[in-house]
Amino acid sequence: MALSQASSRQEALQARHAALESRLQELSRHPSVSDAELRHLKVEKLRLKEEMQS
């Protein structure tokens, strides 16, 4: 993968990770949000973090 492609991909992953973090913070303030939804977002965020580190 070319350097610019790798950099763009990394930036996209970081942006998605940050968006998930914001969404999780927002949802955690609302008691009506299901645990399943929060768990799904947390798993997705962890997957992105692992992908960024590889």
C-alpha cells in the first residue's frame, strides 16, 4: 500500500474511532439506551483501535 493511501486510511480509522467515542459519550448520558447498543459501539471502537495499531 502506498504511503499516502496508508496515511489516508489511518486518518479515516482515527476519525471513525473519534466519532464512536463521541457517540458513546452522548449515549451514555441517556438511560433509555440499550446495553446491547452500547456494547456494539464499544466492540466496533475496539476493533478500529486494533486495526489502527496493526
